[in-house]
Amino acid sequence: MPALFSPLRKNLRHIFSFLFLSIIVLFIYFQNKTSHSTITPISFDYFSWKQKELKNIQVIKYSFKKNETLLQVLMKNYEIPSYLSYKLAESFKKVLPLNKIKPGDQLKLVFEHKALKQLIFSPSPEKNYIFTLTPFGIALWIKKIPTYTFLDKVEGEIKTNLYASILENKIDPELGLELADIFSWDINFFIDIRPGDKYRFIYEKIYIDGKFLRYGRILAAQFLNKGKLFEAYYFKTPDGRIEYYDAEGRPLRKAFLKSPLRYKRISSHFSYHRLHPILGIIRPHLGIDYAAPIGTPVEAVADGKIIYMGWKGDYGKFIKIRHTHRYVSTYGHLSRFAKGLKVGSRVKQGQVIGYVGSTGLATGPHLDFRFLVDNKFVDYLKFKSPPVKPLPPKYLNTFKKQMNYLRCLLEKSFDYAMLKSDVISH
């Protein structure tokens, strides 16, 4: 058998030898050819490309003016097609009513190759609404920018009035108004304040990107008025109720405001025998006349429902509010009513319902305010307002912990303190 296959074996050896030599020759050939050629690398300048792309992107900043709408800005100012403008407006309405746009609100329009690609609306430095045009529609992203809260303290002594003292201490007047509002159920800051009265309070200063943004809440305050100390501590219950309480956990807020407006003086007190300044006759004056400039806001003294609103003889423009089945308040000689109110409207305590005037039978601008308890007129200056719902006992320990921390800050000196979110309810 080996003899039969010996010629085939010889042929195979020749074939493999030839193939091997051919491969070597080809390898040497291409090696020599390559050694004489020049390799040109592919270059890609990323930064030049990026710069060219950025040149095609344009960002326009716009600040809304008074009575200006989103559609006006898009279609008239920047000639955005109407169909696209309406689509953007529809997307906008889903997260923010169009009538909530205020003068000064910021808008950014991002164009790429002169086509609108993105709309960024900034109603505040803390939040951006980003509308991006995609092949699948308009995508919305709400970007919240983190803020940081620090605590600061102010101490002052009154020489003439609270407002002058606040300015003297270089404090924002809004904080002074907030302080007055906190204690307004116990102190009338127009007639009760005396030289030598002292105050101190802890308040929030809010920062964003390392810059001061705005003032926050007053968290704790003490006011020494005519030798009596009043205290107020902010507290928010887990169910969302926010109140200021004294050190024992009693709410400062009463069911009724101490007065329905910020007034200069009382021109007429409650009396059954008053000489009428115009008619010249003795007749009852079952209310209080608060003298104030025309246009001074008048507030509802408590939550209630408007049961009369219109002209009422000598009282001129007049509003009557029922608060509960027991209490009714009336407001006369108004110059005008607050917008949006009518008979049947529900109002909240402190809500502006009208403005001081001299309509009807009046010698000058003032508010004729009257108060009824069980259908009987009473002297509001002597009326003891019932308290509001007290702090539930289950929250008292948490409140005490927060109150003690804030009281400690009030009574000690410090420069700045970072807000302790584990101590302060917010």
C-alpha cells in the first residue's frame, strides 16, 4: 500500500513548497512597498468643531413688561411661527397660568441655526421652567436651584416709633412690618408703643450661588412694651399648620384682629351719647372712627362671608361681614371696594376688603367700624377676642425643643448660624 501512494506524497510536497515560497515573496514585496510610502494620520480638532457649533447657537434674554403676554413676546418680538407659539403657550399653561407672568420675570430663548430650540422661563432665581423642542414634541424640565438659609439677629430700642428704629438699625422695613404683624393681636403699634420699648428677633437670610437672595421668616421674637415682655416662636406642625406661639405653646393669633387697619388716631370712640360733628345733635355712635388717609387698606378682622356690599345711606360705601353665628363686623365710608368681592364672597382674616374714604355723611377720611356680638353692638376696643385653636398636646414636646433652641439664640450673641433643619420645622 505505501508503494501505491508514494507518487502522490511527492506531488504534495512540491505543492506546499511552492505555496510557502510564494507567500514569502509577496510578504517581502509589500514590506518594501510600504517602507517607501508615507502614512497620513486623520486629524480632528474637537475644540475648533465645538467653537463652530457654538457660533450657530444664540441665547437671547428677555424681561417681561407690564401687561405683556407670552404669545406677544414670541410672535411679535421674535417672529416665532404662530403654530409653535401656541404649542409653547399650551405647554406653559400646564405648569403655570399665563396670567401669573409678572413684570420683570425672565425669559431666555435659545436658537440653533436661527431656529428656536429651547425656552427657559424664570419666575424666580430659585426655579427655571425649561421647554425643549424635540422631534417628539415639547419636553419640560423644572430645574430647582438650591438655596442655603442662615440665621441672623437684630436688637433695637424705640425712640419714637418702630419704623424709625428699624431704619436706624439698617433693617429691611418689610421685616419691621412682619414683626408688627406677629404681635398685632397684643400690641397696637400705632398707639401702644412707648420710647424705651425694646425688641429683638431671629430671622432667616437666604442665599443662592453664594449671593444674598432674600429674607425669609422671623423665627423668634421678643418685644418689651411698657414693661411687659411678649414672646413669639414660629412653629409648623406635621400636618402643615403654621402659627406663632408664646413660650407656653399658646397661639398669639386671636380669632379677631386688634384693629381693621393701620390708623393714625381714633377720632370718635364708642358712645351712646355723642354730639354728631355734622348734624350737631346728640345721638349714639355705636362704633369706632379710625382716622386714616384716603386709600388706606381696610382688612377683614376675621374669616367670614360678605352679607352686604354697596351704598348704605349715611355710611356711604359699606361692607357687612358675618363671621360666625355670633359675630358681625361692618365697615363704612369706604372710598372703594377691593376687586373681586361681592355679596356671598368668603374672606380671610387680614384680607383687604376696601379702602378708607369719606363717602356718605363724613367730615373727613376715616373708617366707621362697628362690631356686633349676638346682634348687639359692642365697644370693639374692650372686646376680648377668643383664642384660635390651641397647639395639639402631641406636638408640645417638639415645639418646646424648637422654642428652647431659638430662645437660646435670642439671648446670646452670634454672628451667623446655619439653619438647623432637624430643629426648626419648615
